[in-house]
Amino acid sequence: MPFPADTTPPTPPHALPPSHAAEAQRTDVRHGLAADEAARRLAAHGPNALPQPPRRGWLRRFGAQFANALIGFLLVSAAIAAALGHWIDAAVIVAVVLVNAIVGVLQEGKAEAAMNALHDMLTPHARVVRNGAQQVVDVASLVPGDVVLLEAGDRVPADLRLVHAHALRIDEALLTGESVAAEKSTAAVAADAPLGDRAGMAFSGTLVAAGLGRGVVTATGLGTEIGRISALLGGIAPLTTPLLRQVNRFGRQLTASALVVAVLLFLFAVLVRGYAWVDAFITVVALAVSFVPEGLPAVITITLAIGVQRMAARQAIVRQLPAVETLGATSVICSDKTGTLTRNEMTCRRLVTAGGECLASGAGYAPVGTLERVGGGEPGGDARMLARVGLLCNDAALAESDDQWHVTGDPMEGALLALAIKAGLNPQAEHAAHPRSDVVPFDAAHRYMATLHALPGGGALLMVKGAPERVLAMCTGVLLEGGATSPLAKADWLARIDQVAAGGERVLGFAYRHLPQPVERIDAAPPSGLTLAGLIGFIDPPRPEAVAAVADCRGAGIAVKMITGDHAATARAIAAQLGLAPDPVVVTGAELDQVDDAALPALAQRAQVFARTSPEHKLRVVRALQSQGAVVAMTGDGVNDAPSLKQADVGIAMGQKGTEAAKEAAQIVLADDDFASIVAAVSEGRVVYDNIRKVLAWTLATNGGEVMAVASALVLGLTLPLTTAQVLWINMALTITLGLVLAFEPPEDGVMRRPPRPARAPLLSPFMVWRLALVSVLFALAIHFVMAWGQARGLALEATRTLVVNALCALEVGYLFSVRYLHASSLTWRGARGTPAVFHAILAVLVLQLAFTYTPWMQALFDTRALPLSDLLLAPVLGATVMLLLEGEKALMRRLGWFDELRGAEQPLAAQGGCASTSG
């Protein structure tokens, strides 16, 4: 039945008792809203979302492209050229600036659109009660009156009036600035109480640090507290990265150097060679414009944006652009076990009781299968009691859709529900016979969960499940097969735990206690005097693709370390199956506590597995690895992983099982929670960095060749091979064609067989510096050769310069094919075949150069002449010759071993130490 029309409550919700606050929102705290009522309220109130931050229009983006010193220098140069009557030179300089601005506007728009699209992929969800059942819905669909369920790690999806709170603490630093999480209750406070004193409220955007809660939505969207200060939230991630800052700084240094050289050349031309100062000025301005790669930051940002899109296609969603470049340098991956290295399809495989062992058939969450006692015979009452504890001490729900069984809640608890049905229990009947009255949720601090249930004949039943050692510590007896109990032999049961865990099974302990008198609340102190029902072993086999990905990491020199909350024996068995090491070195959290910070780095490098760890342990391990110069990628899924995710060089959150806290702390989110996706993202990160280096190598060397040819002619008193307008034409025509294609290069062979690059590797490696000098000299010699050729052939100076421009374009195309493969030979069929982007760019250059050479208006504009085919063929011959020379040089350097980056690219590597992380 629909609720009556909305009315505004006269008192703020924090000042109302829980029941009155629920009545004010016309909702039922047990059954929630009906679906049709929720839809009606959504239409009335709108989506639960904050407005998107204002975006800059294209005009403002276009204007922003001119807000740097280099562009200002170019515009001043154009104005001076125009004032001196050099209209063509001024027009070409302005054209260069406009082309760069247009490219910048387009790439910024595309990058922003890509980031927005990826942001949409991270739509958060909330657990609600509607139509009397738990559901998972998009946060945007929440409406006032919805009943929301909270647990540790959740981000509160809307402003809530709490109607139930158990050990609930919420981090409200976003709103209050308090560093300590606020204790929450259901108590009403004064209407004028400060925000931080409203204990009965949970505010949108804050993080649940611990406990469980249930609340009624009182405000959504702009009506929430955070809606009033929405300017503090969201926004597009800035596109400035450490690499781009390095490139920008390099560009400024290069610009300053170019200006100094230009001034010296200007003085030399005027004072020594007797040039008119106007002609000398225009010439050196053209050289400065040619040498300074003004479009380089735009091309690099495009390369990063392409990497983001490629990673998204491989299930790695990049939230912060710097992660793209950092991934290429990753040397250690600390990865989750459960669901990342393993399938995350938990199945209760083994039941261990005092009466013996039982094996459960079936797989996954489907409640299909039976229990069979090892050695024969039917399972006894002890096995059924063990399954009953697992059923009642449980917050999960099983549901079937599209012939698949899905779990809402913890996967292991889902497996326990399936086990109970296999054991012959009826979940509905059991819950009806044992209604729950209180719960202590699982928390990493105490490592157990407890529930309290009323018994039909009076009294109560306390049920506990958790880490087996923790549960054993609470027990004094053990349940026998016939229903009697006997004293607990803890040493024997500890041995059984190790035996089950050694087989790669995750182990939980289960216990209970009959209370003769009715009890409504569980004592604050840990339970004691329990009766052990038994142990259950869960299997979660390694993903086949994770085994292959670990092998790829070892081949790439990347260590993989597993950091897990599991028992040491369990973790060791899974690590061996994954291939982290034949005999993995395992360190437990307790052992970490005994190691000081000075000795930890050596231990962290040596070990492959860290078991039974806490958030503090994870943080220490990450810092220890970083102290040795490692670039660490860390995965996490819970709020307790946030410190280590932030500490890591690259934080990676699980997209499916990860909490909103983990996703927001991370730079990358895995859409499929698969370890193989991390390795794929590392590969893409290496490709991105390789392509950026190729862009640098091509841009600086080709610009350097142009400048060296003209400058050497000026110094030696030779005829200038290029006019000012022709220099600017080459700069403009090739920047927008060949200058962009290297951003689209696919990976080279062996990209994952090279060691990780050092974290502080210079922008220009020694090999690239050598290449820059060599190519510049080759280009200058080739240009002077063309000038001599033209004179020997009797060509007019204008025709010879036309040939020089065409030859220079061919040289740059030839060098492009060589630089496409930094670590291998380009003289292969794959190298000759190129990519669609390469051939489209070459076709564009060909069309532009034909127009430059043969169309009358271009001849008038750039003082060019039509050339016979016999002369024009010199250009591609020179381009091919230079490419062959550079390939020969590359092979020689590889043979001599002068440069590390050319050595051993084809040889597989052995990773140092194995490496993976979370509370798996």
C-alpha cells in the first residue's frame, strides 16, 4: 500500500527517537519501502547524487592553451615578424600555435571524457531492505524512507537516522575534521546539537570504521550534509602527472637553451657573417621554434590517455592518471589471495568433529550435494550441530538467478548456507526456531563473530565462529558424536588445524554454549566456556590464469608476494600451487611483531608469503620493500587495507568484492578482481612508458637534425638549406602527423621479459642521448648532401630547397620506422608492416608534400618549385639509407653491450624472491 503524501517533519531527525523518525519518513524499519513506493519517491526527490562540477567549455579550454611562456614567445615572435613585413613567416608561426592549441583542446576533451566514463564504471552500491528482503541497489536510486544496512568498510550512501547500531563507529573526518571515529548509537539529541554530537545520525560520504548498523534515509543528494558542501567532493582527476611535470620542466630547460643558442647565432650571423639583423632574427626564431617541442606535453598526455583506455579494456580501471606511468616501473606486486589469486568460489569441503571427518560433495554456492563420513557411515549429530552453528552464526543470503547461485554477503558464509542444506537442515525452520537477539560482528581486532539466539523452551544459545586458534582459546569442551561433551585437548585440535590447512584449505572454528536463562545481549568481554563443535575446511582453488600470470611476473623480474589473513599452512599450500616458489618462505604476523624495522627489509625481500597479518603488518611490509628501492603495487579490498593502499606506489582495489573505502584509496580498480588483470595492467604500463620514450626519441632527434643543418650552414658560411617559412612548415606538418602516431604503438616483443625500469630513471637514457646526437648529425649530413646534389645537378636554389624539405620528411619517416622498436630490430615483416596509425600519417605527409611541391599557391607561399621524379626519388632513398644505418648501429650496440637497455631483451629473467596481498 502506498504511504500518505509526504509531509516535512517538524523536528530534525537527530532529535527524534528512532521510531518517530521512521514514522516521519513513512517507512517500516523491518520491511522497508515497497518497490512502487520507492519508484514514486525517486521521481519526486530525484536521484541521490551531487551535481557534476562545472566543466570548462571549449572556448575556455582553447584560451588555456596559450597560458604558457613558450606559446607567448611564439606569439611575440609572430608579431615582430608581422611588424617587419614578413607576413608569411608570421602566418606560419601563428598556424603552428593554432594547430598546437587545437590538438590540446581535443586531447583534453578526450582525456576528460575517458576519465568520466571510467568514473561511471565505479558507481557505488548500497544494501537496502525493500519489500521485506535485502537488496543491493545503486546509491543514486536511494530515496528518503529507504532502510539501509551498514557494515565496516561501507561508505554511508545518504544521510541516515540510525534505528539499530551495534559497536558502530563512523569516520566523520570529511565533515567534522575529527581524526577519531565517532561512536554511534540510536539516542536522540537536542535539535541544535552540533554535527559531531549527533550520535544517532550517519552522514552521506562518511566511512563505517567498525560495527553494524541499520538506518532510515532522511536526506539524499543536495539535501544531505555533504550536499551543502559539495564543492569539497569529486571533480575530475588532474591530468598532471610526475612524468608530465618532468617533461614540462625539461621543455622549459630546452626552451631556455634554445633561446641562448638563438641569441648567440643571431649575434654571430649579424656580426660575423654580415646578415641583415631582420633576416638573422627571422632565421633564428624559426630555428628556436623548430627545436622546441611545444606539442610534446600534449602528445605524452594522449599516450597516457590511450594507456588508460587499453587498461580499461583489460579490466583495470585507472582512477588516477599517474598510476599509468608508475605501473611500468613496478618491481613487487603484493596481491590478495582470495578472489584475486584464487577463484573466490568458496566451498565447504571438510568437516572435522570429535567423531571424525566428513567430506561435502558439490562445488560453489549451489546447495546441491551430500555429506559423507570418511571411512564410511552416516554423518552423526555432531556434524549436523557443526552445520547448524555455521547456518545461524551467519549474515549472508543465498539466491538463485539465471541458473546461478549468488551470495549477498561474505562468500564463506554463503558456502556455510549451502553446507547446511547439504546436511539436511532447513534454513527457514532453523531461523524460526532460533531467533537472533544480538550479534558481535567479525572484526580483525578480535577475529571472531558471535550471535545470540533464543531457545523455544527458554534459555539462549550463544554461537561463535572465527579463526580456529581464537575459537579454541574460548573453549573448554568438545561435542562428541552422541551429543555428550568431553574436555578439550587443545594440542590435538591445533594439530588437526595444521593438518587441514596443509592441504590448502581455509579453516574456521565453530563453537557454542547453552545459556540456561534468557539473555538479550552478548557480554562485552570475549565469550568463554564454549563447547567446540568442530572445524570446517574451505577450498578456493587458484585461478588457472593466475598461475600463468605469476610465471609472467617472474619472467619480467617482478616479485609476487602474498599477504593474507589465512593460516600459515594454508597460505604455503596455495603459494606452492601458484608457483611463487617451490618451497615458499612464510612469515606470520606474530613473527613480524618480533622483527624490528632495521631487520624487516631483508626478511620482506626473502619471504614470499605473509600469513595471519593485520593492517599494521601490511603497512610495515610495504614500507620495508620500498626502503630497498622497490616500486610496490598493493591490492586490497577492505577499509583496513586503506593505509597500505595509500602507502604503496600503486594501490589496486577489487572492483567486485572491494569496499568503497578501498576503491577510493586506490589508484586502480580491478573490474574482475583477477590477478591476471594486474599483470596485464603492468604490461600496458610498460608499453605506455616505452611509447613516451619513443615520442621523445623521435621528436628531439628530428628537431635536432633540422637545427644542426641550418646552424652549421650559418656557422660555416654555406647557403642556408631551408628558409624560415620552410622550417616552420616542417615543424607544423610533421608534428600533427608523424608526431602523434607513436602514441598508438603496440607492445614490442619481450616487453614482459625485461627487468622493471628504475623508479628514478632519467627521462633521457644514455642510449637515447647517444641516439639524439647520432641522428642529428646524420640528418645534418644528409641535408648538406642534398644541397650539394642540387648544385651539382644545376638546380635552382629554390628547387634544391624544395628537395631538401622532401628529403627531410623522408628522413623523419625512415627514423620513425627505426625508433618504433627501441629494444629490437625494425628490419622484420612486422616492422615493415607498421600500424594503421603509421600508414595514415605517412599518407597524410605524402599528400601534404605533394601539395607543398606542386600546387601553385603553396609554391608562392613557401617559395618552392616543382621537381622531376628523378630528383624527387632521392628523398626516399636517403630515408631508407638512414634507417638501415641506424638499424646497423642498433645491432652493433647490442653486440658491443654498451647500453643496458639493448642487452638481453630476449632472455627471460628470474624474479627476485616471489611476491602477492590482503586478508584473503
